[in-house]
Amino acid sequence: MIAKNNFGNITKTFGFKILIICILTLLLLIPINMITEVISERLTYKEEAIDSIISPLGFNTEIEGIVIAIPYLKFYSNSYKKDYIFYTPEEYNISGDVETSVLSRGIFKAPIYNSVLKVDGKFSAYNSEFFNSITESDNTILYDEAVLLVGIRNKKSLLKLPKILLSDNTELIYYDKADSINIKFFHNKFIYKIYKENLINGFNFKTELNIQGGNSINIKALATENNISISSKWKDPSFIGNFLPVEREVSKNGFIAKWFIAGFNTSFSKYFTSDKEYSDNDNIKISFLLLNDNYNKTLRSIKYAILFIFIPFLVLFLCEVISGIRVHPIQYILIGLSNVIFYLLLLAISEHLNFNISYLISTIMVTALTSIYIGYIIKHKKYTIIISVVESLMYIFLFGILQLTDYALLVGTLGLFTIIAFAMYFTRNIDWYADNK
């Protein structure tokens, strides 16, 4: 009987209640982890949906460039084997306006586009000294079998076969034959017959690429001089890749961006052979962003979940100490679950509405529910208002952190310091050794 009374007295102490609060906080991390898994699953569904939208369009269009391939017979193991010398344009110009739109698959959306890109450039006269420097005297160059190659990562990205015109409006003949030319950074090749006099004298060329795709456009810069100009009515582009535009203008009406890339800044040589390895990063990339990135923002917000469970518990405990009204652990659990549900509400609503609006709705719902419930428990408006203000400030603070990137750690740390300072201030006169009344 004495032991039972002693245990009952222990359960009424502040220390025991704080222990219970800490245990409940850790237990509520279990549903938080489950919500994190739900977010990851939804993000996977989103990626699968986007892939299903842009896959028929060739995914992200990647224009790998235009080069000339000249075969030669290489003496190897008592026989001749055909190999190739490649050389890149002296000038390479691409320009076009990209027409964009959005396609949906269920609740998920993906940016898609189509465009006619104008391509022109110049090949200088072939320098036979390069051939002499890499081959033996008994090897033979086959000028009459030289071809021009247009490289593109996915054939679906092209809506029709490009026509290659020379400066005298001569159209190169498309060479529909078995592809045995090994150029490592061309995934798919369109082959055109080129003539010996073109190689000896050099030539200008022009063509149009009718492209389609989704999410982004990639263009390799492999010429001696690369000039690229892309415009679109898409308001939220992202310019990434290995080169940034030297000129850009982004407004509510769209964007225009220009790149001027010198060949010596890339890994491409003027002349090279089939065994040459090249970096896959010598490209520009234009991404068409959909800015309502609700999944990543929800994942960022959930990293602070333990604080946003513990802080309401701490405030409620202080209200319990000051008011003298006991709050049952079950009531703590219900209040904690309401703050856990915030993240699930945010995830579900933001799949249909703008993230900021979803955040506001979720905050109002959880704050109202928690404040009203605590008002019924403690039965005093003062404490209802206190909890309401604390919850509101807490979610405002979290929203502010989500808007920051470089200063998120600094602001978050200062916020935690402020919370601890307030906790010390409001508990400075409490006699922690007294029994809970």
C-alpha cells in the first residue's frame, strides 16, 4: 500500500510529467516517419507520371551536334580495318523560339515543348596533316566515303528528318545504311553523303531541327565557335549545364538567352578518332520549371517535426503548471497528433493547390483545432489565446525557414535560442520541487 501511494505521488510530480512528455514526443516520431515514407512514395508516383508524359516525346531533347566522319583503312594484324577521323565545325549557330505547354497525368503535370531550331555553320577545309600524324604511311584515306553526321540522343525528339543544305542550296543525300560508325558521344546518328570537293574546300551548311520533348533542352557545344540563342514564353526557366548564358532576359512574358562558347573551353578537339573519350558535360541545359515543388518543401518542413511537436507540449505543460489544472497524457497525445497531421494535410492539399495557400489552410486548421481543444481542457480564454499565438508563430517561423536557403540554418538556430530564452523566462519563478497541485 505504501509503495502504491509513493508511486501515485511520483506520478503527480513535475519531473514525471516532463518524462512522459519526452516519451510521447519520441513516440510521435513514428507517424512522422510514416508520413515521410508517404511523401517519398508520392514523389515516386510523380516522377513516374512525368516520365509517362514525356517518354513518347523523347524525354529531354539533347542535340549532340554535327560532325564529319572520314573513313580510312588502317593496317592492323596483317589486314586492313576501316576506322574514322572526325572533325567538328568551325562555326555552329543554333537559334529558335520554343513553344511550351503543360500536360497532366492525373494530378501530376509536366512541361512539354516543340520548336523549330534553325542550325547553320561552317566546316573549314579538311587538314590532311592530322591524318598523316595519326596513321602509318601504308594507310589510305577514303574521301569518297566521307559522311556528315547529325547526332541526337533520342530519335523521338525529332518530328521529321532534317534536310541539310549547303551554301549553294545543294541538299545532301540522306544515307540510309547500316550504322557502323563509332562516335562515342552520339547516341543516334543521321548520316548524309558528303563529297570530296566539300572536304577540300570547306563549306557552309544550314538545316532545321523540328524537335519535341519535355522538362529540358540540352545542346552540346562541340565547334570552334558556338553561338546559341533560345527564347520562349515560359516564365520560369533554369539555365544549368556546364555553361551559363552570357546574355539573358527573364520576365513575365518569357525569356531569351544567348550563349557564346569558345571551343577551347570544351573537351572537344577539332579533329579526333573513334577511340577518343569526351566529357558528357560540355553542354548547355534549359529546364522549364514548375515552381510548385510541394514534395521537396514538405520534406524540408518535416525535418523540424520534433520541435513542432515538443513546443506545443512545453507550452501546454507551462499552462498546466501555472493554472494548476492537470492535463492527461492522452490529451497530450491528441494535441501532438494534430500537429503531426499538419504535415499530411500540407502534402494532400498542396497536390491540388499552390504550396503557400496549402500551408496557410493547414496552419489555420491545426491551430484552430488545437486552441479550441486546449480551451475546453483548461477552461480559460487566456490559455486558449496563448496556445493559439504560439502555434501561429511556430508555423509562421517554419514558413519563413522554408523560403530561405542560404540562411535557413542561421535563422533556425536563432529561433531555437529564442524559444529556450522564453522558456527560461516564464519558468524562472516556478518551484520545481513542489508537488503538482
